[in-house]
Amino acid sequence: MQEDQLLYFREILTRQLDELRQEGSRTIIDLMAYENYATDPVDIAQIDSGREYTLRIRSRESRLINKIKESLADIENGTYGICTMCGRQISIARLHARPVARYCIACKRNMEATERVAGW
């Protein structure tokens, strides 16, 4: 992969990482500042449901943060854009669509087909 492409993806990944960290910090502050004044069981359930939903989203974002960190490390060690399964280059189009991709499209399709057959 060319140096200018690596710089481009590093910038995208770094920006995504910063945005996710800021959003996570805001969520923590909001949850810590939260005081439940509701007394109606339906209101309490709705508030708790909203909080659980927010925490599920943050959990998914936490996994994405780890993938972004791995991709940034791959850029640093020269393995970014190389499929971890077959060792071939991941297409630029795939990396544009999913900058944290670790598998080429052929390997990813094979993995998904195997998961469907296995029922995962």
C-alpha cells in the first residue's frame, strides 16, 4: 500500500477513535450525573431500558475502538491492508467501506458462509 493511502487511513481511523472516545466520555458523565426521580414503575422501566440500550451501544463501540487500535498498530508495523487469513492485499474499496477490515472479501465471505452452515 502506498504511503499516502496509509496516511489517509491513519487519519480516518484516528478521527473515528477520537469521536468514539469523546462520545464514551459523555455517556459516562451523563450516567454518573443521572438521578432517577421517577416513581412510576412504567417510567422507571422506560428509563432503565434507555440506559441499557445506551450501554449496549457503548459496548459495541468499545469493540470498535479495539479494532481501530489494532488497525492503527497494523499501519505502524506495515501489515495494514493485508488479509490475516490468506496474506493477500485487501482491496482499497473494502478498506474505504470498512477501514478496520482484517480479511479480504473472499476470506470474509468464506467465514460468513461457514458461520451460516454452523448456525452461529
